[in-house]
Amino acid sequence: MHDPVPRLPSLLEAVLSVGTDLELRATLQHIVDAAAELTEARYAALDMTDPGRDGLTGIRTAERPEPPEPPEPPESTESPELPELVVPIHVDDEVFGDLRLAGKRDGPFTDEDEQLVRVLATQAGIAIGNARLYETARQRERWIEGAAAVTTALLSGESAADALMTVAERARRLAEASAGVILQPTEDGGMEIVTASTLDDPGDIVGVVIEPGSPVLEQLLGGEPVFIDDTATDPRMTTRVRHRFGPSMMLPLQAGGRLLGTLALPRRRGGRPYTAVERLLATQFASQAALALVHAEAQHSRERLAVYEDRDRIARDLHDLVVQRLFATGMMLESTQRRSAGTGDTDKDVHAMLGHAVDELQSTVQEVRTAIFALQQPPADAPTTFRGKVLREAAGAGAVLGFQPSTRFIGAVENRLAEPVAGRLLTALRRALTAASRRAGVSRVEITVDVTAPLPDGRPGVRLTVFDDGEAGNGHAEGGDSEGGGAEGGAGTTVTWQSPL
């Protein structure tokens, strides 16, 4: 038996290394690598008892080189057919998983190896617990910030349709879902997708209906959350788009006993399952979003009432001021006519009085025009402008990034940019911002929309540029006749998108 003392420095180094990172996946990788290094094992893997809890699959180290023709490492986390050392890792009195080691270089594993790995496993349990707490705190912070951003946006005067899109879009980003979908009850007892936020064109998703009689419908109309492991294969799901998606959450938008609809957050097929923490946070987000929707609706009603009251005031002004002025002007003209006929006033005096009367009539006409213009103004919940939609996209990204991207417009975007180009530009912007939010080290994002930039062939065009200072990634360009691409380098990533107007 070898003297364990010379191996104590390695053990101390391994123990310290597993706690150097608070990110859970990185912590698990440190544990596996440290165990392999400590025991000189060619293979090391961590098989988790409940992978779905943390949204992770098994962790293993790469094959360590061995001179006498080592076999290829297995694709799964299962250890190869070699003598193994298996040590459980406990976190808060629960078995988190098994640390499996195989292929020791100089023979079978010894009791000393097992003792060293057990010490490492004890420290690993503490590190995993800390990483879990840190990850949960980070998730809570993101969801709380997202819910606050949604509340602010909804109470800022958005229309009903824009309010639903805001909820769907923010939830999709926070949940790292493939789509954010709002369903509302139909007259025949089903539920219809009325709003969808996706990285791709959501046009074929909006309008999809869950027909009456669907097994999942009773739960949704009853205001119950539904959690699905695989949308494509779950027998309760009957829509024509179900084959696209995997894990999903369907959460009630309910406030004060009133069901406004359902928020669905499906991930792509094969995506990681939602953890218990994510399900809890998303459910709380949906409850707060529903409350904000109700308050926003009440605020819109108050604003609409204020518009009606203002129109009543304008009507009174028309009656009290304009009609009286018209009546007085008529009396003035009648008096002028009598004086001109009976008193012999000079033509000059008559001309002056008639000129004054004409001025009064012109002033009255201006008053009427002003009143009519005020009455013709759209209500407060009119659809937002293109600039407003771009700013909404930027605000949504800010909830995830933790800071607000800067936005710049060049040229008359409202006059020159029309559908469908505006819709494709917003889709490209959404993708670029999502990509930026996933890159590490991003502290600045700049958005530029330029409708004065000509295409290479001289045609008038629009150019979207999204720059972030994070670690360089792949640029992206798309759209019909669009030309452009992504540029990357040490200074960050720039994404460009062009299209003819």
C-alpha cells in the first residue's frame, strides 16, 4: 500500500479546484476532472440521479492517454467494461449522483484511491449545493427583472395586441424557449393561438386552435398549469405544430379569478427539460404578467374615459364659444346692414366693420378646425410605430442582458419603411439580439436602422446593424433580396442585414 501523504497536496489542490466556479456545469466538470487526475484514471464520469432537476445530462472527462492501445471512450456517460471505482456524492442528505472512475494506469484502484475520492466527493457535495443556490438566485433575479420590465411596458400605454406580444416575447427569452405563445378561449369552447414570438416567422403558428375535446383543454380552461416532457409525442397534444417542439410549459394567465389566456413556452424537440425551479419561476411570472395585463386594461379604460370626457369638453366649447361667436358675428353684420341703409355712414366705415366681421368669421372657422382635429385624434391604445417596435425589441433584450441597448435611426424610417420589409427587419433584429444575449462578456449593444443606405446595385435600401462587444461569434444576415453579413473580431461582433425598400 502506498503512503498517502505524498498525495495530500494533490488532494488539497483537487478539493480547492472544485469550488472555484459557481456555475453548476463548470463545477461538475471540475469534480470529474479532479477525480480522474487524483486517481490517475483514464475515464471519469458523473451519473446524476435526477438529471431533470438541474437540466443537465451526465458529465464525463475526456479519455486520458494510455500507451497500450486504449479503447475508444463510450458515447454515453456509462463507464467502459473496466474495473471501476464508484463513489456516491451527497447533497443535502440526498444522493446527487455517482462518481464513476475506470481504467487506472498502474493496476486496480486501491483503498487509498477510494478514501481520496470520498474526501473529494464530500467537498464536491458542498460545492454543488453552493452552485445550485447561486444558479437559483441568478434565475430568480432574471425572472424578477423580466416581470418588472413587462409590468413597466404594459403600463406605458401599449395596445392589447402589443401587450400580449410583450408578455410572450419576454417569457420566451427568459425561459430560453423556442417560442412564446399566448392562447385565448374561443367561442366554441376551444383555445386559439392569438400571439406568437419566435426566432422564425410565427405566421403559421398564429391561428392554430386546440379543438374542444382535447385532453389538455380542460386543464387549460380550468386555469391549471400543464407541464409536458415532449410535445411531439404527448397524446394530450393535438395541434398541427406539435411535432416541432419538445419540453413545454403551459401556464395560466389568471388574475382575480379571471382567465385571460394561457402562456405556452415550448422548447425545440430534443431540448433540455425544464427544471422544477424554472417551472416555479415561470408560473410566478405568468401570475404577475396576468395582473399587469388586468391593470393595463384598466388603465386603458381610464385613458379612454378621459378621451371621452375631453371630447365632451370640446363639444361644450364648440357650443359655448363658437356658436356664440357666430351668433354675435351675425348680429354685427345685421347691424352694419341697418346702419348702412339708415344712417348714411361712409363706405369706408362700412368696409372696416365688414372687414372686422370677416376676421371674426375666419377666427371662428379656425376654432372649429382645431376642435375637429382634436376629435379626430386616435385613441391612446393605437398600434405602435415602427420606431416603437424597435425600441420594444431593445427593451426586451435589455431584460435579459441586464442593460439597455442603444438605438439610432437614420432617415425617415416611418415614411420609407413599410411592410413586409419592416416585419422581416424586426425578425432579423430579434435574432441578432438573441444571439448577442447568449454571448459571454457582452456589456454594450448598439442598434442602427438606416433607410438612407443604398444597396450595392444602387437601389434604395434599408440596413440594420447590431453590434455587441462580447466574445466574437458568427454574424447573421437574411431576408429576400437582402445582402450583407456578419463581421467578427477581437472587438466584438457586428451583424448586418440589408433589404430593398
